[in-house]
Amino acid sequence: MLWETIRLALRSVRRNAMRSVLTLLGIVIGVAAVIAMVTIGSGTTAKVREDISKLGSNLLVVRASRPDRSGTSNFTVRRLEQKDLDVLNKSLEDVRAVSGESQSQVRIVYGAQNTAAQVTGTDTEYFTARDWTVSLGRALTEQEVRGGTGVCLIGQTIRTQFFGSGDPLDEIIRVGKTSCRIIGTLGSKGYTGFGQDQDNLVLMPLTTYQRRIAGNRYIDTIYVSVNDGASTTQAVADVTAIMREARGIQPTRDDNFEVRDMTQIADAMTSATTAMTGMLGAVAGVSLLVGGIGIMNIMLVSVTERTREIGIRLAIGAHEKDILIQFLVEATVLSLLGGLLGIGLGLGLAGGAASFLSIPFAPSLTVILIAVVFSALIGMVFGFFPALRGARLNPIDALRHE
């Protein structure tokens, strides 16, 4: 019985093809908009997390504080130094690595070629703290860091620009006014979400950078990589307490340094993108209601046009529930067809947007299933009143209808 009702519904859809297409349009656009918005939002969230994870896992970033422009800062400006790095290395527990870094943009020259790149001076722990891999050659050694040796590793962008597919090991490049021998190349990290090329990089010992590039002994940033499973919130508190004591900061004075928890930043950015995705999805969902109203209007027209057919069916023994089910099934079939077409269109739009924006294509099976179910519910809810009106027609009056 149900299959016969579905067959009749599909036949009615085919018989009024143009009207059916116009009826479907609202549902198609509504479902496509929801699927596209949610998928793009999920891809953006995944991209944010991916970019944050490239900085390093469970990472804390320590930097010297800058004075407030208003002049109300209650601290003495003091840059980070080696002794800050040493005390954190000595005192912190439950961490994977503690590493210092200084960096600046410097002109790199090889033969007749030159380019501007980020030059970073650091130590052996940097590779662990920032999750850098060495794709060719080797990493820095403790002896090279202590002795300020003129060696360096280069990122994939510089390798490709200067050496193509050739071997860069033991080649000499000029970094600013100093020369260094290439001992390795770094694994690729690609671009950040802000468009910065992380592979346009030269890595050298911190002491080498300080003596030959910066001309001072300061450190720009200290990275603390916390062990998996350990609390980064507790690690922030530990770092803050150690730094305040080491720097002799009085209880009444503010910190002259800042500690940022990248996990919390990632969570905050993820929450923001998730909220934005939900809001856009809700706005797009309004068009589903518009599509449902369209279905109700078309079904009311259909009931009016088919009054004689309804009268004949009632006269030969059909029950009210049979008529009700027939029109409900027609409305549901129309809505489901629109939902399926909308899913295909939405995924296509989201895939194109993901490719254009260079974000992951992250469709959600849950959202797709909800879209299918919601489409069916839209058909049932908005098709119920027209179906009820058709079922309650008086067969004699219906047969008289012209």
C-alpha cells in the first residue's frame, strides 16, 4: 500500500514537472546553503587548528611585555636573556622542551641570487618545541650552539629557489654580512592562515645569530612545550612564578613578561569559528522554512486542481486517511528530492570554496543526515494542512467540482 502511494506521488511529480521543480527550488537552495555554510565553517575551524598545531604541540610562548601606550604600566621594561631561558630549563618539570629564539628579516645571498628571509637563531631544543623535522642532513648540535659556529639549516622555499632539486648540503650562503655552511634542510610546514611562508626560513645557532646578526645577547621568545596529558594551565602558572622570582618582581608590581598558552588561543579561535558557523547555518536554515511554505502553497493548489480525482477515490471506497497519506507522501517525496539535490549542490559549492580558500574540505555526515531528516519533516509539516484539506472533502461536492 505504501509503495503504491509512493508510486502515485512520483507519477504526480513527473506529471507536473515544471511546478515540481519550482516547488523543489526553495528546499534545494535552503539545504545547499546550510550544507555549504557548515562545511566551509568546519573547514575553517580545522584550518585554524592546523595552523596553531604547526607552531608546536601544547606550546607556551614567553615574551617580554611592552609598555602600555597610556603610560600606566606598573612594570619596568626588561627584555628576555639567556639566564631567563636557563632558569626555566632548570626549574620546569613535565615539559618536553624549552627553547629560546631570536629572529629578523635578513637578505640571503647565494651566487648571483638573493632573497629576503626570516633568519632565526635558536638551540637544539627548538626542533622539539616547534615540531620541526629535518628532511635532509642533520640538526644543530650543542657544540655548535655553544661555540657560535657558522652553520645553518634552510627551509624548503629557500632550497627550491637557490638549489632547485640539487643537493644544498655543505654549500655556503651569505646571511646578511656573515657566511654560513648549510648542514640540513627543514621539513615543509607551508603557509600559515595569515599568508606567512613558514618555509622561507634560515635556522642557525642562537649565539651565532646574536654575535653576527643582532649584535646583542637578547632573546625574543622562549618556547615551552608541555608534555602530552599535562595541564598547560598549570604550566603557565609555573612559568609565571619562576620568572617572577628569577627577575625579582615585587608582589605589588606587574609582570614584565607575558605567557601565552597556544592551546587556549586555539580553543578560543575554534569557538569563534564554530559560533560563526552556527550563526550562518541558522541564517541559511531560514530559507528551508521559505521552501516549506512554498511546498504548502503548491500542495494547496494541487488539492484544488485534483478535487474531482479525490471525489472519485472517496466515492469508490477510499478512506480519509488514504487521501491524507497520499498528499503527505507527495509533499514528503518533493521535499526529500529537494533535500538530496540540495546536499549535492551544497557539497559542490563547499568543495569549490575549500579549494579556492585553501582550507580542508570537511563535510559532516551528521549534518548531511540532519538535512535529509529535516527535509522530510519540512514536507510532512507543511504538507499536512493541504493533505488534511483534501482528505476532508465531501465526495459529492468534489464530484460536482469542475
